[in-house]
Amino acid sequence: MGITKNQSRVGDDKEETNLSDECKEMLLSLPREKGWRTTFLYEFQGFWCQPTEIQAIMSFQKHFQACDTDVVLATIPKSGTTWLKALAFAIVNRNRFPINNDYKNHDLHPLLTSNPHDLVPFLEYKLYSKNQLPDLSKLGHPRIFGTHIPFPSLANSVKKSNSKIVYLCRNPFDTFVSSWIYINKIRPTSLPELTLDEAFDRYCKGIIGFGPFWEHMLGYWKESIEKPNKVLFLKYEDLKDDTCFHLKRLAKFLDSAFSFEEERDGVIEKIVKLCSFENLKELEVNKNGRSIKHFENKNLFRKAEVGDWVNYLSPKMADKLSKLVDEKLRGSGLKFKVFT
Ligand code: A3P
């Protein structure tokens, strides 16, 4: 599967040119495969990722010190990260930034002027990227971070502290389609378009950023069963189905339960509306701004539908993915209702 050790391997990808010597050395020993939006993905600590991500993850693992009040929002890409960040930010900061749907006043809620990724930074794309050590001392508490890193590779202090982890999972069918469309929008023009067949083949082999997707889900799933006070496992489809209900669960889990007065005053519904796809998508910052790695924010908001995969996957592909998901998740208790 991987390519054997070979000096010429490093430095042939733009992504690899500014890496530390330690990271370059590490890459030499790792199996690699064709990437989705970079030339290669490397198998690092049992999952697939890009060189710059490996460097950032190594730095995060070495330096990050979790606080007991920290909140880590974990997802595999394209499973609703932006939405989860918006919801958690709005809940946790609602005393500092009251939720007011009457936006005629001057004090606009930060979610109206900033993309959720700028309010809840990624550990690996933002804070520990580019070989830098972030100064986290100025962040208000509770601190909220986002990550795509699989559970076993989180910094030890995250696992050992009383910090909380929220995992948002999405059915692999829609996640795959969302990933494929997104990658083709943001991949450099130097790389050819990724065909649906090629992407699907790699996805089913587990070769996708932070994949295999089944390992990613199962890592957090098992931890959420063993330590329900530590990891809250949410599903995108459930959140779409009854956002208010799951928002209450989320707030309670984050030790920030809604009071009777807040419920009576419709605070939950206001948060749902503020963070809704329809609202966020139309904001100037999300139409014309750039956040993660300077990618255009507008690409983060596509359709936000459950079941859109039927418009892309052939019956043969759906059958193959369905069997794969059944096989990989068998016995775990984790299930998706994909076919209605
Ligand atoms: P689709 O491509 O299926 O439309 P991520 O945030 O992890 O990158 O996930 C992106 C997916 O979440 C996209 O799915 C996007 O449209 C959807 N999404 C973005 N904002 C959302 C929101 N506020 N509510 C629900 N879904 C949202």
C-alpha cells in the first residue's frame, strides 16, 4: 500500500516545503497514498493526513495543556463542524453575548460578523499550525476548540483532564458526497479534478483526511459509552430532526443548562435560528469572507440536507458503502438510518 523509504519523497509537494526537520524526517518513514487536495496523504498514528497537519498535531500533542473547563468539538471533515461550532459558541457565551434576534441594535452577536471557525479555532489548522506555539493565556474561559484529530491522538491532557468533548457524527453517505464536492471546489488548480469514482474508491479504503471514517467515529463512540460525562456523541441527522431537543442536551452536558426563564423566553429557539444554515449562509462574512487556511467561507455552506447522497451515488455504490458500514460498525451499537 505505502511507498518505501526514499529521500526524494519529501519536498515534492508545496505543502511539504515549510516543514520542520523533525517532521520531514518522520514523513520518510510513513506510508503514503494519493491525497484528495494535496499530492499525498500520509498514514500517521493510524490515520491519514497531510504533512502540515502532522506537524501541527505533533506540536499540539507535545505542548497543549487542557484546562478542566475546556470544551473540544470533534468531527471528521464535512460532518457539520461549522454548525456545531456555532451552536456551542452561542450556548457557552450567551451571558456575554445575549442571543437577540432583533439585530437592529449596534451590539451584533459575534456569529453575525464572524465565521464560526474564527470564533472557535481549530487546534491543528489554526493554533498549532505553521510551526507556531499559540499564546492561549488570553482566551476567555471556558475555552472552546475545534479538531478533526481522532480520539486516540488527542493530547494526553485533553483525555486526562475534566475537559469535555463533543463529537458530531454524520452518516458516511452524505459526508462522502459533501467531502467530494468541497474538495473539488478548494483543490489547487495544479491538481486534476477528483472524479466521483476515484474519490469513492479511496473513501471506501479509508483513505481520506483523518480517516478511515469508521475508526474516527468508533474512537469517539466507544469513549462516549465508557465515559458519558466526558464525551457527548451527537448525530447530524438527529440534530437536524430536532435541533431544540439536542441543543438542550448539549447545554446540559456543557454544564450550561437552560434555565426555566430562558426556556420560557425562547432562548433555545433563538439560538437555533441564529445558527441555522439559512441564517449563517446569507451573512456577508460567510458569503465573501475567508477563514480556515484562507479558503472561501461560502464553500462551507452548500445544501445542508440529509439524504442528498441519492443524487450522486449509483445503486451499486450505495450497496458497497452500505455493506462496508455494516461490516465496520457491526457489534458497536452505532447505526445510521440511511435508507428510508
Ligand atoms: P453539505 O455539503 O451536505 O451541504 P463542515 O462544517 O464539517 O465542513 O460540514 C459541512 C456540511 O455542513 C455541509 O453539508 C454544509 O452545507 C453543512 N452545514 C453548514 N452549516 C450548517 C448549519 N448551520 N446547519 C446545518 N448544516 C450546515
